[in-house]
Amino acid sequence: MSTKPKLDIDRSREQLEALGLGHAAAALEQTLSAAVKQSTTAHAFLDQLLRSELDERDQRRVRTSLKLSNLPTGMTLADFDFAFQPSVERSRIETLATGAWVRAAETLLIQGPPGVGKTHLGVGLGVKAIEHGFSVQFYRFDELLVALRADAGTPPNRLRRKKYLSTALLVIDELGFEPMNREEASLFFRLVSYRYGRGSILITTNKSVRDWTELLAGDEALTTAILDRLLHNAHVINIKGRSYRLRDLENALAVREG
């Protein structure tokens, strides 16, 4: 009575590891066992094994990119309370979540009073951009100004390598809490001008664009030049609603009183 030759799993695993396919090597025995039970074709088995490797590599890439992006943790679109902010159209956010606007190097302005979820939406869209393969860098506006001032004298060939210029999507959070002086407004103009047509900018702000002249050192000409670049091919989201923080405070007080 003849028997089928036993497959040398260890040798196959070693070869996969030698090729740098570590996750496929780890998944080999389980995938092969399932393939035998289900009478999977050789081609389908190979496809499943390679898919497990690619999925793990993509998850690793996303984890690394999230860490390098400086995006705050714990803010995803899945966690955003659309019911609490009906002024935010879910379908529009889902369209932005595809990343097409990042690919087209367009701008997104998210406007609204403090506490309505601007940062949450901005970070959630940043996470989605990373999942789609784009590089992302997050700055609070005051941190960005510190970086711009520090790099003001950097030669152009070195300046282009700075993350706020080289990343596919630059997320600028909390613009508008403090007015800029003329030097800061000029540095911000240089940033916007460089990224115009080269990379996307997402800005969250508590200021309507009508009030940006006051924000930009009272310089109307500079404000017009900046807005001309930002608003060309731009998406604008205006959030009108209650503050999440006030809601949470009210709920906490209600629990105490109850």
C-alpha cells in the first residue's frame, strides 16, 4: 500500500523566512492544514498564504506611519458621534475618507467653535489617509510656528526635507486661538505657498475665513494671498453644534446629582 510523501513543513518555513516572508512562515502550518481540510487548490492556497503576509505588512506599515505622524490616539471616524453633530454630513466625511482629495493635493478646512469635534474629524481623516498609503504629519498650530521659526534660515535644499513640507498630508490643528505677528504670518504664507499644488493641508480652526485678516497680523494683502491658495480646490466643513466637552460635563454633573 503506497502512501503520499510527507511534506517537509520545516524546510518550507525556513525558505519563507530566508525570503523575508516571516508572517507567511508563521502562518504556513495553519494555512496548509485548512487548505487540506477544505481541499483548496494549490493556487488558492498560495494566494491565501501570500495574502496573510501582505495583510500583516500593511498593518505594520499603518502602525509605523501612525507613530511617525504624531496624530493623537483614540480619535477615529468610527468613534465620531454623527448623531450629536447633525451639521456634519456622514456621506461627505465618507467621501473625504477615500483620500481622493489628498491624492489631488487639495485643502480641507474644518471650522467651528471649540469642542464640537473639529480635531476628532481631522485626526480621523488623517488616520484614513495613512490607511490609504499617504504620509501624514500632525501639528498643533503653535508647535508648527515654533518649527517654522527654527527653520527660517535653513537652505532650500534641506528645508524641502522637513516633514511639514514633504508629507502628503499636513494636519494643522487649532489655528486661530492666538493672532500671528507679521513674521509668523509671513512664515505661514511661505508654507502655504510651497505646499500649494504639491501636498494637501487640513486645517481645523475656530475662526471663519472672514476673520483671518485679524488673525494674520492685520495684513489684508497677505491674507488674500494665503486664502487664494488655500481655498482653490478646497473643501470646507462648518460645524454648528454643541460642545462635546460641555455635554460630558453635564452628564457627569447629572450622575453626581442623581
